[in-house]
Amino acid sequence: MKSRIRWAIVFVAGLTLVAQLGVAAASAAGNTAINNVTVTSGNAQYSSQVVVNFATPLTASQAQTVTQTIDSQLGAVAVAGSGTTSSSILTPSSVYYYPISCSSGDNLFTDSDGTFGVRNNCPYNVFNWHFRLSSYWQSVAISLVTETGMGWLRNGNSMPTGARHIDPADYLFHGTLNPVYVGDKIFYTDHFDFTVDIGGNVGSASMLIHGYLQATA
């Protein structure tokens, strides 16, 4: 976003929600045009962000209705902004590599935007992962969802990006991080792009998920 950016940190349902709030949006009133809404949630090992850029700018009143709808449906804070923006990785002040053991089965990380699951498949030295959009984002999606492909770092080294997929909003996206050995530290990130209709307001949604994992025995 252009000009100065203010970070507001809000605690809701035990999650730290970080909202990017542009100065222009903060002073929006009357018929000032609002172009986007941002929802961010997560913690030290997993977080996500959704940015919706609307095809037709909203008035401040319309934007308030949209953000209140999202707030009530997700239990998360939606912040309106001006201009066109995109989802971005938010580095936590303290990174925690969540341990994924050989015997722990599926480890699930759920926030307002969806559920990410990962399993340490030790006999094959791989992480099997899956992700599904939350029911709210499924309900407002009016297009197929394009997954750009899982990107990841293994011990700080870039690894091959996963395959791109285009599927319905209720699809269980999935893939494999290969290879992963005991002791490896993993950073992963993926993008999901789709069109939404929120109360008659159509926009392009960009969802980013990312997190930190460590393979343990």
C-alpha cells in the first residue's frame, strides 16, 4: 500500500490478528472510495492473509457493511483500505518451528481463513500436506480457486515449487514436500486466488498461507 502504514494488533479468540491499515483508509468518511479489505490472522508458527480488491470501489458505508459481515462470519478483524494491494508474508517477531514427529499423524493448523494439515511421513522422508479454505470463503467464492503452487525452504535453501492447481473452492488442496529429514527446518508458503461476491460486492481475493515446521523423530 502507498504512503505510511500503521499496524494494529488485535487479540480475538486467542489469535493475534494483525491488520494493515492505510492512513487514507483510516480517515475515510462519507463517499470516500474504498478499494480493498484485508484479513490477517495467525501466530508464531502459522499465519494467513486474505486481500479482496473490489471491481467497483465501495463507499465508506458499503465498506463498513462488508467488514462487519466478515467480522461476524470469521470472528476476525477485516480492515478496509484504498488503492490496490496484495497479500504478503508477515514475519512474526518470534518464529517458532512447530515440531512434526514421525508418530504424530496429521497436525492441523486452523484459523479464520482455512485449515492446513501436515504429516511427517518418515519412512519416505517427506511431508504430506493439505489445505482447505474455511467455510466462509467457500460460501462467497464464485469462481474456481487457482493455487500457484507450494513454495518452501529447507534449512534456508529454496526447494522446487509445487504444482499449480485450479479447483473448486471446497477442494482439499494437497501435495508433498520432498525430501524432508529429521532435524530439517521448513518454511512454506502458498497462494490461492479466486473471485468473491460479498453482499453483492464482487472482488478478486488473494489468500496467502505460510508457516514454520521442524521434522522430529
